[in-house]
Amino acid sequence: MPAPQTRPAYEAARFLGAAGLLMLALAGAETFLDPYKIQILNLIAINIILALSLNLIYGFTGMFSLGHAGFMAIGAYVCSLCVLTPAYKETMWILEPIIWPFSHMELGFFPAVIAGGICAALAGLLIALPVLRLGGDYLGIATLGFSEIIRVLITNATPITNGSLGIKGIPKFSTLWWNYGWLLFTLYFVVSLLRSNSGNVLKAIRDDQIAAKTMGINTFRQQALSFTVGAFFAGVGGALTACLISTIDPKMFSFLLTFNVLMIAVAGGLGSITGSVVAGIIITVLLEWLRIVEEEINLGFILIPGIPGMRMVIFSMALMLIIIFRREGIMGMRELAWDTPLRLWRRFAKTSAPPPPAKNFSIQEAETMPRSQAAIPGENEFILELRKAGMRFGGVTAVKDLNMSVKTGCIAGFIGPNGAGKTTVFNLISGFYKPTQGRILFQGADITGLPPHLVCKRGIARTFQNIRLFPTLSALQNVLVGFHVRQKSQWWMPGLQLPASRREYAAMREAAMRLLKRLGLDDEACEAAGSLPYGKQRRLEIARALATEPRFLLLDEPAAGMNPYETQDLMELIQDIRQDFNLTILLIEHDMKVVMGVCSNIWVLEYGICIADGPPEAIRNDPKVIEAYLGEEYMEYA
Amino acid sequence: MLEINDLHVYYGGIHAVKGISLSIPQGQIVTLIGANGAGKSSTVRAVAGLARNTRGSILLNKATILGRDPEEIVRAGIALSPEGRRILPHLTVEENLRLGAYARNDKPGITRDLEWVYSLFPRLRERLWQKGGTLSGGEQQMLAVGRALMSSPDLLMLDEPSLGLAPLLVREIFSIIRQINSQGKTVLLIEQNAFAALSISNYAYILETGKIALHGPGQELLHNPQVKEAYLGA
């Protein structure tokens, strides 16, 4: 059963209700708590904002980034320079006088924080362009370096930043109201982003970048986007910090600061929003409370001298313990929800809300869209043409002079000995390799060398030999990621609650459910793709490919690992989807029952060269094919 | 040689194997057949020491091996060519094969077995210096089987060795399995190609949802109408 969708009005009411409660609590806190406790409450809000921004980058998009201190520094300095009065700045910069325009600019607190966030975001974008192409650990090292560069720049740009003296006397604008206001905004923005299809897309990139590319996702653009948004909120956090503690200097923004944020995000659970919130509260409180270990402790009989930095020792050890014993953090990837108890009850009672009415977002409708350049028979007799296509890796020729014309609407097969270059041809067609020779035409247009996501947009989808689903996403989310390439809503729309993008998402969910049902997977819609049994994973991969609304589908060994019974089902499925979705299919397969049973034309590859092509009967009896591939006893064996 | 008694395997909250018992006599080929998700791979993973959450008993030559570490089990003489191949992508073909013999010390024996594997799979000799990860799917399958052989096991467990192989090679791999068996090695085979597997098996077990549904000599199951309908696609 799909998770019941909540109605917008109900959701808005819930959000406003929570905000109201929070306001009451803040008013209470302001009246009854002492300044020290209020300070801690403020730090909690800022730390949660920072942890959320890192979680977006690292936990949800899978980019290991250690640049948070740098973004915070930018936010803090920009904001401080904006809120200080020109007269004050004149007197403060004693080493070197402050230069124009910094000496004269003055903004209110709110625009100053925004400015800090935007400058951090710009820096994020700037650093994203070269370093996001690195992955994994390299990205961590590069961003760590970036953060240090920012610190050194600030130390030395004395006419702007007052150098190592730092800036003192920043007005304490960061009140409880501002901090919690920003926290609510951050939460709201991040939650709406992640709940929309953009969230599915980011998580898909985290799970498997290659598969995400074949879903038509411009992974680089999406990663840069997530990185920039994360940097924005880190900048906001930095700005709020500056106006909370009123003094900033370059030493503050060392790696230790990044480490603090990382600790909250990891302890809470990478990929869990509520985890960041919970850990933000716990760790901030503990950080304050643990100050006692840095002071002298008098146990009566013995006097333990205070050890400065002891808190961080304890925290580092706690982080190590978390990594060793509970790597997924407090929450893992799960979320606490308002209606968790309600949902449990629903599951217990086995009732489900009726699906909301939604506009049809159907494959049929898609066909009337201009993009499909309707495959009129006769006009494009061949949907795909390879003209002398070839691929060399260093000195090895994997594919050579391959000519291939696939008729629109047919099911074609691709066979050959292991290592003959069949999958290489798939990679050429789907854009993972740029052919070193020849051209590839799709629907009459040259697609040679287009990157995978653009090939997908043109209408080519594929599956993988070793199944590449997004394992942590549910089956439904996997299919939704497939719809992204045809989606009209932009990433910033969900936060605005535009009815159009809301309707589109609801319609996509419906279409995705229909697609799952069509492939017999509707009962597994909410299960993690990685936990599905093998046969269902294969089907889900096909469902996901169909969600991109392809004209042309490449299947790489769809029957591998299936028993004859399952294979029979698969053959029917392939024929049915070709009919229902008006597809042309090209498949690699070693099961001759499948190839001979469903294909109208077959190409045989050996050592990268096409040795035969034709209808099944001709291939079956071709002496060259029998020698290279089928084997003499093929007939009696099959 | 291998005795499995009332084996249960739990896998991520799923009760994958629900109390199966089977025995593999010395020098035979025994096959497990069943649909995807029936518990075949979980069973061999348990034998190889890769499944952690298990109950029951597995005896190798009367000594219990359930609960022991995978590396000890390899040294005890059991090798697995795992599902999904699991070759080492950044090592060359030869390095992959030599690592298969990591637990051995007899240099001449290793050299001899390496030659033997290359003669079984001439394709691997052509790709000697290529990194495992750049091999095609079928070549990786050959490498996984070859690597398992390199530990010179008494019991060779093959999890779908014909997966992704061209028809010519599928035939060949079954004749290779026979050949391996005729050299005195015991084989536990998992296959979707039930016809070929049963043809070469001394004995076979059919698994359904974690339990043994049927068992008998390979030739007998081959002619069993139930088996024909469900697994041979007749």
C-alpha cells in the first residue's frame, strides 16, 4: 500500500499549529529563563540549521563535504560588515582603514543575513563547479582545503575583515525569535525540497550516480544545486552566530567548527532531518553541560585540575563510539513524524486513505506531447542507426565498424560470445561512452557523444546487466525518479506550495503506482528496492526505465538468473510492454529461448565485429554463428 | 562429507531458510534448484560462513563449521563462487586467481592449478593482464569460478555458474563441472538451468520458500512431471 497522502490544508494547519506552539514556548522562555539558558536555546537553533545544511549535502546527496566552516565564515563576515554602522567601522579598523564599499554599506539585520547566505551560496557554487567532479574522499579533502583558504583569505584581507583582530561589537540582533524563525524556515524549505521529487532525485544520486544518469538526471547540476543550497544555509548559520556572540575572528572558523557540525549530523543520522534536530538539541546541551569537566573538580578528598579541551575529547570519543556501534546515528535514515502513532494505528487497522483525485499524468498523454516527435511509420523507418560505430580503449578495440539499423517498433536481439562487446555497444548508445569512430542516429537525429541524461531525454532508456536500482529508495520512489526527466516543476517550487507542482507530484505518484501495478509490483511500492527479491528487482528496473517515457528500450540480459518459468513470464512482459508503451526494444540475452522467441531481428557480435544479422531462423542456421556462439549441439540441447 | 541439519538462515528480518536438512556425499554433484528467493543462495552462504544469523548445524566431515569464520572454512576445504561474481575489480585476472590460492602454500600445486584454470577458460588467459573490473559480465563469471578452484577445495560450491554465459560456454561450463568432479572434487551447484544441472547431478534438492519441497537423484527429478512443469519449462 502506498503511504496515505495528507491533504495540503491539514498539513498547513499542522505546520502552523506547531509554529504557534513554538512561539508560545519562546515567549515563555524569554520571560522565565536566565540569559545563559536563552543563549543555549539560541545555539541549539543555529546548530540545527547548520546540521540540516550539512545533512542536505552529505546525508541526502552523498557528497562528503568538510567545507562548512568556510561557508559559515563567509556568512558571518558578510553579515557583520553589513550590520555595523560606517562610523563604528571607521574606528574599529585600526591596522588598516576599511576600504570602500565595505566602509559605507549598511543593511538591516534580515537583509544582512540573506546577504551572508547568498555570498556563501555563491562561494559554494564557485567551489562546486571544479570539485564536484571529484567524488567521495577527494571531495572531502578539496572542500577542507577550500575552508582553510577562506580562513587565510580573511586573515590577510585586513582592509576588509580587520585581519586577525577580528570584528568586535557586532550588535546582538540574533534573538530567540530570529534564530527560531530561521530554523523554521530552514526546516520548512529542506523538508519540502526533500519531500518533493527533487528529494527522491538527490537520494537517487547518493545511491547510484550511474543509474541516476540513465534516468535523465543531470547529476552534476543536481549536486551543485544541493551543495549551493546547503552552503546558503551554512552562511545563514554563520551570520546568525556572528550576531549572537558579537565577536568573530578567523581562528573561530577552523576545522573544529566543521567537526562540531559533522558530529551533530552524523550522531543524528545522515539522511534524517529529525535526527539532525534531535542531535542538535542533545549535543548543544551536552557541550554546555560538559563544561564542568574543564573546570576544577573538588571531590572533597582529591582536587582534579581542569583540563581545557576535555569536552572535545569526550565528544570525539562519543563520535567514535557512534561510528563503531551505531553507524547510522540516532535516527538512521528514518524520521520521526507527527503522525507516527497514527500511522502505526492505521497499519494495525489495515485501513488506507483513498488516493487523492489527481490529473492524469499518463504515458498516453505523454505521447501527445511535442517531445515524442511522434514516430510516424514510414518517415523514420529506422528508429536507431549505428553507422560504422566503433570504440577503442587504449590499444584494445572493443567494437569496430558496427552498422546497425533497428526498425521502429520491433524487438531486436543482440547476441555473441562473452566479451564480444555487446554491453559496450549499449554504453555507446546510452551515452556512457563516446564512440571513437562512427555515428549514432536516433529518430534521424545525431546523438553521437551526447551525455547519458540527454540521451534519456531523447527517449532512450536502459537496464543494467547487474541491476542498478536505488537500493535505499522505495520501489515507488525509484519509479518517481524515472518521471523526473519529464517533470515540469522546478526544485524551488515545492517550498512555495504552488498548486501546479503539487498536482504534478500527486499525478506522478498515481502514474508511478499504475506503472508498478502494470508490472505486478504494487504490493511492494513502499518497500526498499534493495530488499526486494531478485526477480522483482529486475521488474522494477524495467518499470523505472518505462517511467522516463522512452521510445526505445535497451535491456541488458533481462532473463539472467531466471528459471524457465520466470523466463516465460518475462517474454510475455517484454512483448506486452512493447505493445502497450509503443516501444522499440533491443535486448542482449544468452537465453536462446528468449532471443529466438521474441526478437524479429538479431545481430551477432564476435570480437567487436558483427558477424551476422537477420531473422531468428537465419541466425539459428548460420554456420558462423553456430561455430562462434551457439555450438554444434545447440539444436538438440535447446 | 557435508551434513546440513535443520538449518535456518535469517537475512535482514526475513526468514530465508526455514529448517532444511541435506547431505552431500563425497565425490558427488549435488544441485539445489528453486525460484528466486527460495533460499538457495542463503544456504550456500551459511555453509561458506557468510551468513551471520543462523541456527541448526552444518558438519564437514563430522566437524561442525557453522559459526566459524569464512577464512577458516576456506582452509577447511570449501570454496564458493558467489552470486554476483564478486571479483576484485582493481586487480588483474591473474592476481584475482592467485588470491584464490591465498590460503595455500604449495607453490608447484598453485602453478599447476593456474595452468589448469587457464586451460578450462582459455578466454581468461587472453585477458591475463586486464583488470577484473574491465572484463565483460560473462568473463567475470569465468573468473569467479576459476578463483574458487584456485583454493583447491574438496567441496566446490557454485552459485549460478552459467549466469550470463553464452550458450556455447554454458555447455562448456557443465562439462567443466563434470571434469572437476571426475578429479575427485565434490560439487554443490545452484542453477536456474535446471535441465542441464539435473542431467549432471547425482542428487538434487528442490527448494520452495525456504524449505525442501522435493529431493531425489538427478535423473529421477528430470523425469518427474511436477519438476518438469515448474522448473524445466516443459
